[in-house]
Amino acid sequence: MSVINNSGNHPQFKRVLNLRDLVIYGIAFMTPIAPAYIYGYAAVSTKGMLPLAYLIAMIAMMFSAYSYGRMAAAFPVAGSTYSYTQRSINPHLGFFAGWAMFMDYVLVPLIVFMVGASYANALVPAIPYWGWVLIIAAVITFVNILGIEMAAKTNNILVLFMGIVVVIFVIFCIKAVIGGEGEATILSIKPFFNDGSFATSAIVAGAAMACFSFLGFDSITTLSEETINPKDNMWKAAILSCLIGGIIFIVQAYVSQLVWPDVHSFSSADTALFDIAKVAGGAALATVYTIAIIVSTFTAGMTGQASASRLMFSMGRDEVLPKRFFTYIHPKYKTPILNILLMCVISVVGALVLPASFVAELMNFGGLTGFMFVNLSVIIYYYFRKKERKFIRYFLIPALGFLICFYLFINLSPLTLKVGFIWLAIGFVYAIITTKGFRKKPPTMEGL
């Protein structure tokens, strides 16, 4: 990656990423092996119909993915949710959208540091948890400092590895089922509809849980300024990432359900898929699956750290964060090195002092808030400001995306909502100070 200077006023990134890079980037953020994090709890919640919940979640997230793509086409700049809301609705409201989403981007690398260090410590207990946190942080930060091209190439390799592990896992599950394990048939309607235990409320709850496996596809749009032909590639990449990721999740959940039909008999809900891996392929498959989980933390960590650093770059360039610090670019590697290092410090400290369950809950607040803002931005920008009266494309689809996210948002835990609104209140105070009571309008970058 390199930075150029259009008109000598604002630093910008060189466009080097193609559609394939973006799709892999989005899948890497979501991680192909994401079902391992929620399978035990979600399978119980859906009464053994998690594949159906994932299907519903995939369709639901496609609406928001579409909206992200439409806004990226209109404003192919770094900043994603922040930039879209600022330019389509209101500059000050854009700050709050970015502030809410910033919490999500900060927490993604933090929680993957936690997960990766926990599993790595279980695999190699000779190295303590805190040691693994530092090792993972060092590798991820080093790759991101070298540049987005290096990160993209590294992600390609790691996502390929995870994809291979997922394929092996699915093959072993199918082999086990054919051999008489579980349902003893590879064709069954039960993972999608079990008349004996079907309950709409259970499926809705499971779908809400499954939606959070898709958090991360939006990170693609933070790379708009580094993308070749962003107006065409961004919306395609967002939708394709959700679609491909969703199919991967559904297939894993489906074969897992066939191998282990009784979702209430796992030794631990935290390690449900490892129990299934042991049944399907023995200790060897379980070990490989553990390694894939650790690898997933590297891919999600790299994409999360890269996205957060570029969001801070965009907010700094627009002077809603201190410009001198947040827009500094390394003279050799041409990356926002100070932002990357800041993210590293925040993630390491958080991984060492905060509980993972608390961090995971806060991620939902930031992600869903950002999704609502972007869906609303499509309606206001296209349907009302530009008066493009294509009802389905610029009103109905984003409206459905907004309503789905709002429904999930109001069903977050009281603690999550409380802490999330405290975070927004802090942002409100900061905005008052930096804009002198909202009298000073944050600068925008037209024509990009």
C-alpha cells in the first residue's frame, strides 16, 4: 500500500485491492470457522435447528450488506459507516455513527486475542495465556504495519487453510454419518424443520445469535480508498461475503447436527464442535480443528486492526479526531502506523483485564448501531436527496435492513445497552468540545 496526495491537501491510499481480495477479506473477518464459537449455545437455543437459524440470519444480513455496498458505491472513501452517515445525513450524526462503530472495530481484535490465546494455551500450556496474547498481537501488528497488500496476501493463505479444515471436517462428518453415527443419513429435513420441537420463538432467538457470526462483512467498506473500481466491486464484495460465509456456516451446522442429534448432551457448550470433531475424525481431527480456531483469530485480528486503524485515519483526516496523530503515515511502509500501534495496545490491555463474554456483548451494540445508520443512509441519500424513486432498491430493502437490526438491537441485554449508551454519551461530550457546541461543522472531503 502507498499513499498519494490528491491536490496536495489530503493524504489518500493507493487502489490495489480487487474483488477477490475484498471477498476474502470479508470472509476472513467473519472467519469460515465461526460456528465453533456459538454452536453449543445456538444449537440448544434452536432445539437442534441451527442450520435454519443461519439461513434466516444470512438473508437478514444480506439486506444490510446491500446497503453497505450502495453507500460504498456513492462514497468510495475510507471510514465506512462514519463516512456514509456524515455525507448522506449529517456531519455531526456521522461522528456518532463512527463512534459507535469504532467500539465494534476496537473490540474485534481484542476478543480474537482472547480466543486465540485461550485455545493456544490449551494446545501448548507451556506458554501462559498472557504470553500467547503478546505473540498474537506482535504477529498481527507486524503484518498490518507492512501494509494492506501484505495483510491481504497473508489472509489469502490463512483463509485457504481454514477453508481446507472446514472441508475436511465436513467430509469426516459425512463419512461418520454414512457409517451409522447420529442420524445415519446425509439427507434429513430435521436440521431445518423438526416438527416435534419446532418453535418460532426459539428459531428467532437462534437467528439473532447467528447474525453475530456475520459481523465483519462491513469491514470491507473501510478499504474503499484502496479498492480498484470501488463503485462496482464494493457492493458485490459485501453481498458475496455474506452469501459465501452464510453457506459455509449452514453446511457446518447441518453436518454437525447429523453427527450429534442430541444437542443437550455436549460435555461443554463452549467446545461442542470439538466433541463432534472427535466423534467424526478422532483426536487428530479435533486437534486440527483447534489449530484452525487459532488461525481464525489471526485473520479476524488482522482485518479488525486494519479496519479500525483506517476508520481512525478517516476521522482524523476530517478533524473529528486529532489530525496530526491519526493521519500520520509511515514514510517507508505507507501505513497509519500510530493508529495500528494504538489498536495493538488497546487490544492487549483489554485481553488481559476484561472477560470475553462482556466484550462479545458490547460488540453487538456497536455493530447493530452501525448497520442501522447505514441502512438509513441509503434511504435518505438515494431516495430523498437524489430523488431516485426506485422503491425496492433504495427504500424497501434498506428499510427492512433497518427494522431487522433495530429488532435485534432492542433485544440486547440491559447491561450491554447501558454500557453502550455510556460510550455514546462520552462521544457526545467529546463532540460538543471539538465542535464548540456543534457550531463548528466537521470538514468533509468532496469529490472522492
